[in-house]
Amino acid sequence: MSPTAYLVFFALVPTVLSVDWWKVVMGIGDVMADHYLDQDLRALRDHTLLQRWNQTLVRRFQSWSQGDMSDSLRMEEGLTTELQNITGDETIKVWDFGTYENATQQPVSREFYNFSTFVDSFRKNREKYINVTMLKGQVGYVSIRSMSDIVDIILPDPEMTEFFLGKMAALNESKAVILDLRNNLGGDREGVVHWASFFFNATPSVPLSDVYYRDGVNQYWTLLEVPGGIRFPDKPLYLLTSNRTRWEAEEFAYAMQVTNRTTIIGETTAGEEFTGMWIPIDGTDVHLLTRTNVVRNPITQDSWSGKGVTPDITVPREEALAEALRKIRGSEDTNMADSAGNTGPSRWTIYLVLISTGIVLLTSTTFM
């Protein structure tokens, strides 16, 4: 941060601020200057916009009481709200990790970001996170609660690998596949790549996402090899979404939709793009979740951020599965009728034969 910005801060900061929260307020500007990237791909090093944000934050902070500052939860919620209002970026969050390290009941939303805890939960409750069922009419139903990296979470564990590959192999017998993302809160980008790759041929690779950083761009494509060699490139695919579908689950849905690989049924997704990192603020236990990269789809040069993924067929979330089954079974009935017409008489031909037979019988009876 520039010397001018520091002078502005010292002029504005009230004397009632405790040392720790003063460090947090000062540290927020440092973290954003060093790491933040906005949706227009602008870094904020020595940027007048950053200085204006910092000044606004400190001015608002002046009105807070000592009672506010003694409550870590109230402080982190207040700072989060102020930062989101000032920047217009709802991905920014402030969390006091130190307060929750020794808490007896840690909130679930915080546990999600503890990778080892999440992996342990995933493996112990695997049927909750990945549930594969064969529905009537040979329709494969897959509920995915987390778009997590298969390589990091599943494959290192032999039991999980056997479970997962067995479930996916069972879909070989299906006529169509339904992926239920209605309760999927995201995961990671490698998970998006793996799940997408199951539904395309090995070649040519399909572009999925471009992720822009301050110093370059990473491109993500479908994989040449997938676990178990399991692929379903030609099976009809339906995705179920809700307004709770978010982050990487939205990225997956968006990529599959723009490549015309799926039909999405349900509600418009949350419109949240999770592309940040938890950055510690020097001298404190507080971390700032700040945007460090921006995702663009390579085909549309756009994303779902702020607007969500719009379904091809919009229905309330609780009706999405039934609607998908109607679409699948309806198309099957039509295909079966068309197939029957190629190998035998049509229904109208049968009706005409029956009517003609009836007329002949009536005529014969009349003249007897």
C-alpha cells in the first residue's frame, strides 16, 4: 500500500479501535492490494479504487461501538457486509479463524473449507455425496452433493475407488442419465473437469473453462483419460438444478449447456462464482476470502456470475426429477412407436382393417 494511503488511514481511524481490529482493517487493504482481481480483470495495486474502498471502510468503522468490537462474530459479519457493499463483490468474506479453532460447535460452512475434515466426511458418508440409482425404464439417476476432485478425494482410497467405479459402471446399462445438482454447493475445478469428461469422447478435447489470474490464464479441457475408462458420450444427459446449486456445480452446468451436451431442468442457479483464496491478515487470526482469479467460458467469453445458469426447462426444484423422467420416457415411447412403424402396420392401418372387417360382417349379416 502506498504511503499516501497509510496517511489517509491514520487520519481517519478512531482512537477507540482495539489493536487487533485496527490490524485487521489495515490488513484488508494490504491483502486486496496484493491479491485481489475484479471481474473486469483489474488488479488493485496502487489503484485509486482500492484507496477509495479503504477510506469508505474506515469511515463506516468509526461508528462502531466497543461492544461491537468485543464480539468477533459481529465484527466479522459487519466487516463482510461493509466490504461487500463497498466493492459490490459478494465473494469477499472476513472470518476470524482463531475464534473458532477452540469452539465446541463449529459452523458447517466453516468446516467445508477444512479439506481434511471434508475428505473424512466424504468417505464416511459416501452415499450422501454420490448416490447412483437405476430408475424404472433403465434411467440412471446420479445425485452429486459435491463437485469434488475425484483424484484427490476418491482415488487415493481403495475402498472409495471401488465404490465409485462400481457406481459409475452401473450406468452402462442405462438408456439416459440424470445428474441431480439441486443440492450441490460446489467443490473444485478438477472435479468439474472429471465429471464433464465422463460424458464426452476422449478426443477431441472439449474446452470447459478459462481461469484468469494476475499473471496469466489457465485453460481447462476434458480429459484424454478418465478413471476406469468409463465414458457415456452418447447417452442422453439431463441436469437438475435449483437456486441452491452454486459455484463449481454452476460452472459444470454452464459448460455442459453451452456445449449442447445436456438438457438442464429446474431452477436458475445461485449465480455465485467462487474463485477466491483465504488469505491471512498479518498479525491476526483473521482471514480474508478475496477474489484471486476470474472464470470465463472459452466459448461464450462469459460466465454465470451474478445471473446464474438458466435451465432449458424451468420448473420448481421439487418437480425437476419428474419433468426429466417425463422427457426421457416420452421420447422413448415416441422412438418405440417410430421403430414399430418401420417393421409392421401402423396403428391407423390396424384401425382401418378393424373398421373394414366390421363393415363386412354387418353387410354379411344383413343379407343372410
